[in-house]
Amino acid sequence: MTEQRGYGEPSPARPEQEPAQPDRPGAAAATDPPRTGNPAVDAACASVADLTEVPAAGHYDKLAAAHQALHDALNATSNSPRTS
């Protein structure tokens, strides 16, 4: 028979989760932008990868430029002729 816990009783201890290992071979660093294979999207992602190092006053401009680049890349993909 399983033991029932009452409301407000602490949960049983859980094993600690393994910490992230950015130095593991093949693991991307936390600041590495994702790679999509689309050069315009990759460039937009890379342009905001260092956002934490930019003063807050500069965040809007960097994010707005990345948003516009992503919007343009999406429109270019949407407007390209289909091959199938």
C-alpha cells in the first residue's frame, strides 16, 4: 500500500538535475545563435546573440532590426516560386 501525504506536506526529495555542460564536446555555448540553414535568418539570430552585453537602451534597435530582417526573410520565402 502506498503512503498518502497530506496537503502541505513536503514532497519526497528528488535527485538533482544534471547541470548544463557547455564545455561538453559538440555542445553549443549558451550565446551561440541557432543555425537554420537560411543565411538571412542565421544573420538575424547572430545579430542579437550578444544582447546581454548591450546596454538596455540599445536593445530596442537591435531587436527591431532583427525583427525586420526575419520579416524580410519570411516574405522572400513566401514570395519565391514553388518548385513542386
